[in-house]
Amino acid sequence: MFFLFFIIYFIIVFIGDIMEIERKFLVSTLPNLNNVLFRELKQAYLSFEPEVRIRSLDNNLFYLAEKSTGDLSRSEIEPQIDIVSFQILTNLVQGRTISKTRYYVSLNNNLTAEIDIYHDELEGLIIVETEFKSEMEANEFAVPSWYGKEITYDKRYKNKNLARCSDEELKLLLSENKGTQRIRK
């Protein structure tokens, strides 16, 4: 555990943090994703409190992240790490590993919708998030019609909670979302 806190301390002191401002939604109608850039993500948690995770992007880029608590806004530190460090840290993982495909859909005003289609135990869950430069921009965001119910403030949908919830809680969450998204052609 000392090793984990050393890593967090190193990141905070030597790298600094960035404020992440985002709104999250379920998807009511999935837009056409043909010819849309996508990435395969796998992420797992070294700690839930404080939130520390590792992530692989297309199995060739690797990151270590520390996030503060919060809903709409929170600090995030996410330096890239090498594959050896990533592999070592996988031995410290807690909870389930989250696997998802992330699609990057361009929106108006230089914004991007990041659509996460979850796999494995989370199959059927589709979430879209949009990041902003300020809370004012986030609050003034004209939500596209294909976005569904807002879940920014619903802690059940935070990835760290999806990684650590019980199988029963996960089944209930997924059953609430069955059939909420349709594919638009």
C-alpha cells in the first residue's frame, strides 16, 4: 500500500492536476457509428478511495490516473506509463476490470461526444459523456436529442462503482437500462 501512496504523491507533486468537467448520459438512440474514430479501453482500479486507476488504450498506450471526488467537476491526473509499470500495477487491481469501446462523435462548438459501449459483465450499458472547458459551458450545453437520461450525479454509473458493485447491484442497474438505446441508421 505504501507503494500506491508513493505513486499518488509523486504524480501530485511533480505533474500537477487538471480539472475535468463533464456531463454523462445514458444513450436513448445510438447514432450511426460507421466511419467514427474508436478506441478499445480496459481500466481497473488500484484504489477506490482515493480513486486511482490504470487504463490501456488499444492495448498499446497505458495510463495511471488519480481523480478527486466530485460529479460535474473534479481534478484528474493521468500520466502515461510504460507497459512494464502497467503490468506490475495489474497485480494490485481491486474489483472487476472494465472493458469498453469508446467512439468519438463530433458535436457543435468543438465538443465531442464520447460514447462508451461496455463489454463483458457490463454488456448492454451504453453511456455518453461530453467534456467542457468550464462549468458554465457545461450548464449551457444543448443536449443532443439522441442523449438519454442524465446520470452525471448518479454515483452508480461512475466507473469506479461499476468496478466494485456486487453482481446483484450490477444486474439491477443493467435491467433498468435494457432497451434504452436503439441504433440509428
